Amino acid sequence: MSGGITFVDPLAPRAYSGAPGQMNGLGGTEATLVRICEALGDQGNIVVRQSARAGRQEHIGGVAYEGFDIKRPLPEDPATIVVVNSWKVATKLARQHPDARVHVWLHVFPGRHNRALATDLVAAGVEVVCVSATHAQWLGRFLGADAPVIRHIHNPIDDHLTPDNTPRDPNFLFFASSPHKGLAQVFERFETLRQRLPGLKLAVADPGYLVWPTGRVPKGVFLLGHLEHARLIQCMRRALCLFYPQDQFAETFGLVIAEANAVGCPALLERGLGANDEIASDPDQCIDTSDPDAIAARILKWQAADPAEPLARARAEFRLSSVVNRWASLLELSSAPTSKSQTKISERIAI
């Protein structure tokens, strides 16, 4: 293949695709890659290469899923290469394929030991795609004056996610992330809140890709384990809010926040932490979560709202059609997919 687009994921713990059940135990990064690639699959030659894929190839949704060996150049001759999270792999591929345009698609905040990566990226001609404006601005400050080209394209939520007539439970709070994203602190703050509002309950959904110590599980907490995407959305529709009062883990985007807002569920978030203020659909969702009175006041305000009225809304720029248009422009493709193809993607991909 010549002139196509190759996405490279050298870090996922196992192979995956958009086939049913393939995303179980994986996170939002992998699901986002599949959504974007399969939405673009009818516009060009799209290959997804994964280090964890040994031998077996798949062709799903117009995308070829194949293996990746860092020791060898890509068998195809792509016009564009997009590498997930690894700037080292991106710079090596740029040297191996000097005629290709190379991007590193960054979903994380680099550690301090990566501060010198700007020189290598610029020397190799590698550009960076972040997942939020907050993320891109942070990376620009982190890398300093010698930073490469940095842009951002948000992670997508499905176009069809909207509020429905599901009754909202004023006492049902929901946490839907990996436990390393501040769950121990969430437990502490829920226990304090429940002393004031003893009727509250907190359900915790865990995607299951990382075991993390969270200490004692407080009374009123229910552990749901991994939920299929449809069930996750159903819980968001029923919940008073996503309950994320923690200041220890910063999100570069926060897909579950955007999805919850899209179905009318607000998120209780730490103000100024990561991309929280950018992703939340209104500023009322971001507060000082170290203040128990502020947490209680926000919960009481939402409890007093009309249960038939959504407490949040979708941000149009996060919709799949908008996000795919931005990727199509970056990759110099023609246009976004049809709504019919988007529906097929959302039906098959669950996280």
C-alpha cells in the first residue's frame, strides 16, 4: 500500500479492533483510536498496527489491523503515520520513512524525564496532536520555546448521545473510571458527604485494565466492576452526577465526563485540574472539592432541580462528526463519515 495512513499503537497491553467485545479491559485511548480509524475507513487506506498483535490480521470497518515490529520499517509506504503516545517510536519511524508526515498522538501528560523530547521531535519533523486545548497548552509550556508543532483534536462522543426520559435518582452518584484516577480520595470525600446526606449511594464502575489499592470501601458504595458501554450510559442517565471529587489525577480529556454531560448527567469535578474546566459543559460542575461544604451544596442544588430536566448538555465540538472532520482535515482526506456509518461504529464498540 502506498499513500495511505498508518496508525501505530506500540503500548496497548493486547491486540484489539472494533469487533464486538474487543475493547473489554481497555481504556478510552484504544476506543478512541478505533472510532476515529473506522470512521475514516471509507475515505482511504487505513492500517492500525499494534505491537501486541502477533500474526493474526483483522479487517473491520474498512480498517486493517496488523502487527508492528519496531525493528523494521513499515511494510507499506504511508503518506502519514500517527503514533499513539510514544515519541520515541514516532521519531524512529520518521527516520525510517523520511517521505511520510509523522504525528505523535498524545493522550497522556509526559513525565519530567521526557522534558528533552522537544529536540528529538523537531529534528525528526514529528508534530504532536493532543486531546484537548488544555493538554496542548500544558505541553507547550512543558517543552518550552523549542517545542514542535502542537495542535489538539478532542476525543469523540457519539452523535446520538442525548438525554432521554430515564428517571434521575437524586441519591445515586456514579464513579466510572479506573481506580488509579483518585478513587481512594473519592471514597474519603463520599464518606464525609454521607454523614450529612445519609441516603446517598455511590456506584463504582471499573474498566478493569489496572489493579490499584483504594483502601477500605465505605458504607453505601457498590462495586459494579466492568460495564459494557450501553450499561455505562444507562447508569449515567440514572445518576444525579458523576462523582469525581478528587485532586490527585489530572485528565488530558475525560471521555466519561463528556459522555455523561451528553446524556444530561453533570460531573462534580475539581476546578482547575487537568482538562476538567474545558470538558465540563458548564462551570457549575467544577468546584473546590477539598471543601466538604461546597460538595454538599452542589449535590443539594442538583437534588432540588426538576428531575425531568437535564442537568448538563453535550459540547458540539466533541461530537464524532466534528472530531472526524478535524482528523480528515489534518490527514488531508475528503470529509467526515455519514451518520449511518457512525451508528454502525457506535453499535460495535464498547468500553
